[in-house]
Amino acid sequence: MRSTTLLLALLGTALAVPHPQPQFIDVDGVEAAADPVMVTPPMDVVYDEPDSLTTTAVEAVAMATAAPVARRGGVDNVKRDGTCEPQPKGSGPLAYADTPEAFLADTNLQSLALNALAPAGYTQVFQNVQASLSASNYMGLYTIDKYDNALCQSICDQKDGCVAFNLYLERDPTLSANTINCPNPPSTTNIKCTLWGSPISANEAKNTGQYRAKFHVVIAASNGYNKITAPDPEDGYDGPTQLGGAINAPSSSKTYMGYQFFPFSQSQGLDMKSCTDACTKQTGYNSRHPKSDCTYNPCTFVNGYVLSKNGVPQGLYCSMYSQTWDPSYAKNYGQYRGSDHYSVSYSYSYSVQNPVAQPAYGPSCTPA
């Protein structure tokens, strides 16, 4: 994708993006939008919360009890030489030998991930991976005192907007590694839980570690989970109604009004209110710009879904209609462009509770 001002302009006016072919995923429009913002959580902290998020107390978090590492503002991870100062001792198990190779090969560590069950309301996305996430809409990192899916899930459930989490073991140095004085100190194992405001995928588990001086930080027993509960109801709309794909209404109905696409970022997570707001604003825009006979098409139905490219979630795609369609029309499961696969998931619809009567007439309009 490449950055463009097109989307921002459209968002400002609530004007739906024109569609090249009725209801096909507009790959050109998606590729013209901004790339999803991928964030890699810092690896040298026990706690982190991005500055863009509202800081709230999260209960039931068993934080490390050793001397705390200062919270970092934001999510940058600048390489720098250490000071040999002691680092917080982790609560995770140690490998059979103190080497990165042993940490990655230790079956006792792997068994923690392999025996972990998906919490109720979540589905497992990946299991026992040797990498943590670099994904969109990062919501924070917590170091916990045991490898426990239920604990990480509880932290996610208490964070407004959290829809996914990643639990993993991280091999960290016991001293702040210094190139000259303590280049490869003994290790400790931290148990980390990161939270995400957009769905995650196995293809985003790419953070395999880093070096601090000669100490190799590596990741093991990494499991990822997406929340599968329905999105929230939205004021003024009936729903959400779960769909098996995206709506593909008959082209002869002429009810498809276009779409808006919201790339995932630190400010845009999986929030269906983005879709219902776009529908409401579309009706307002159309009423102020009626056709020559003074009529306009109100948006009465919107289908929001996660659009992924080759398995990596890109953003929230909102298709708008002037008529409500039932789930039997949700037959669009995605499409290919060359070798790239654009797929549909987490698809839901909302219907306006009190739609404008049709034909609708614009205010203060005199037919041509």
C-alpha cells in the first residue's frame, strides 16, 4: 500500500468511495490507503502502555516484584549499551542450559504453550511459536508471574477495545548488558502478555528477538488468541448480525452505495462504530446533495468486516446499502489479485432502526 490523501478527504466528507465493480473488494482503493501501522512492543521493560492510550488501572496483574524498570513512553526500542545494573528477575522457568539455543529447544518450555487451552470467548491463532507479535493497534505489555492464558485474557477483557492477546516467554539478561564489562550475563525468563486492539494473525508473529551486547534475547512458547465475541450494539441501529462472509446483494437491486476503509493503526482498532458512523454520515451527506428530482438514497444498512491480505489484517471495510439484506446474501468470502489473497473475516451487519422513508427528499429542494 501507499499513503494517500484520498481516504482522509473521504472521511472528512463521509462520501462513500466509488466502486469499480459492484461490491467487489476495491483492491485499488485499499492499496491506495495507508498501510496498517505495525508495532513491535519493547523488549527491555516489564510494563508498557502506549502514550496514545488512556491510562487505566488494570486489576489482577501480577507484576514483577523486583526493582521496576521505568515505563517507556510510546513503543520505540532504541539500541543502546547497558550499565551492568541488575534487571528484574523473571518468574518463568529456566532452560536446561543457559544458552539461547537451549531456551528455544527446551521441551518443558514448549509444553506450557502446547498444553494451554484457549480461554472461553477466544480462538487460538497460533501456538508454540518462537516469535512474538509485530501487529496493529498495540495496547500494552504486562509482565506476569505465571504462564496463564486466563490471566492474560483477564487483562485484555479489562482493557476497553482489546480484541486479541499474545502470551510468551522471553529470555532476558539478569544485568543490563554492556559490550565491555558484562557482554553476556546469565539469563532470566520473563512471562509477557501483550494486548491488541485489532485481530492478530500467525503471519504477524515475526519478532524473534534481539541482541543486547552479546546477550541474545529470544522468544519461546508464544501463543496468540483472537476474541470471538460479537461486537457491541451501536446506538440507532439493530444488530450486530453475524455473517458468514461479506454481503453480495443482487446488482439489479441498485442498493449498494459504496464503502469506507479504515486501515488499522494506533488510533483505529476493530470498532464497528466506525462503520455505523460512516453510514449515518453518508445519509446526511446524501440528503444535502440530492439528485435532480430532489430524492436521495439514505444508508439504512452497513456491513463491516476485517479485510486481510495474505493472512495479515489490513483494516475495517464498511460496505453501505440503502436496503437491509439478510445473512443468506453474505457470499463474498474474498478474492485474489495475482498471488495476493484478500480475505473476509469477522463480518457483521447493522440496520438503521428508524430508516428514512423512501423515496427520501432533500431539504429545501426544488426539482429541476
